[in-house]
Amino acid sequence: MPRPASTSPGPAYLLGSSAGERQRLLAQGDLLRDVARQLLDRLPLADQARAIDVGCGPLGVLDLLSDKVGPSGTVVGLDNDERMITWARESIAALDLVNVTTALGSLPCDAEPLFDLTHCRLVLINSAGPEAIVASMVAATRTGGWIAVQEFDWTTWQCEPPHPAWDRLKFLLASVFGGDVHIGARLPDLLREAGCREIQTMAYAFSWRPGDLYQTLLLYFADLFAERIRARGINPRTLTGLTQELGRHLAHPATVVRESLLVQAWGRKAR
């Protein structure tokens, strides 16, 4: 079978490929597992279906896709980061996903239409060119096949009670993040413009409390992007003060974080 990827690595993943990011992505997959399974359950596939997870990271939804296509189907995990692919292979071996393989690279804009289901999750928000990614996903999908995407929209990402340090850090982070932090709201239009039909959407809202992984996600990102934030002219002491203030607020038992809205959109390739 021809490789479904370009041999060029493609744009670097904005959040890096550290061991800490690997653990965060695996934990994220656990948190979002049920809603990802609900999405895949909505997509009918024929026997011997082929599926691909674009930007699979250390696991993505490869295990769910493996179940979806069954023993007669095949799944490809695609990522443009070599460390992520290495970790994905470790996950595949540990879970004994015998119908899953991996590929290093990115989908070209003229990808051969090999797949009955092409999926990505939280890839577009980390890209400066989401339109090109969606177009390549559609190109890689057979006529009548499914394209499914899952992305966050930061509009709903807030803490209760509100705190000025949250608002300031979120604004600073959005200004340096590199991708469209409201991409979730654009998913139906992106699919439509790429040639999809029968487009449907679903959205999920999550709330977190002290001790939950995503309660302090804004602090994690602020640390990860600290150099970029400082390059915007923010005094290092000011940044440290903001993170310390917010850390104390988020640790309070009464503080709740309302997560970014997770938007799912899916459609069929018309031609």
C-alpha cells in the first residue's frame, strides 16, 4: 500500500515532544475517551474499512479506531514528530493493536484516497494552516468516506470565581499560541469548504476542580510558552507574579475551571 504521508516532517508541534507532554497527551486521551468513542459510534463503516488518525501523538484514538474497524480493518497512526511515532509504536505494542501501523510525516495536499475514515483531534488548533490540513484529510478519504475532527474553542475556558490573573494569562497565551484558539467554532465551515457534505456537529463542556489534570492547564501552558510571552515585552517578575496568584486561586477548594468547549464535526466526502 502506498504511504499515506509526505516524507517531509511538516510543521513542528507547537507544544513540543517532551516526556511531560507525552504524559499529558496520554492523560488527555483518557479524559476524552468516552466522547471520542461516541463520535466514532456515529460513523458507519463497511467491513475491511481503513482509518487514519492524523497527528496521533503517543496514542491519540488509535485504540478506539482499532475497535471501530475490527480485525478485518486497518488503522494508520500518522505524526510528523519522530518521538511521537516511537511512543505510538510502544502504545500499539502494549495494547496489542495488531491492525494498527504507523507512518512518520504529514498528509500531502494530493494524498491518494485510501481511507474510509480520516480523523484528527486537537491538531488544527496547533497549526497556522488548518485549511490545508482539512483539505489533505479530504483528499486522503475515499468518496463517501468520513472526515471527523475534534477541536477546542477557548471562548468557554474560564475559572469561577473569576480572577484577573486568569484573564491576563489567557490573553497573553492566546497572543503567542500560534494557532486559532477558537478553531472549534469554525469546524463545520472548514469541512464544508473542503468539499464535505452531511456535516454534523456535537459539543461537550467539562468542569474541573483542584486535583484534576486540567484545573491547572493554563499554568502549564504559561510555563511552556513563557519565553514567547516574555518576548512580547512582559517583565519576567510580572509573569511570575501572575502565575503565583493564579496558582493560589486555582488551588482553592471552591474554584472551578470550565474547560474550553470541545467541538466535534464530521461529514462525508462528496466527490
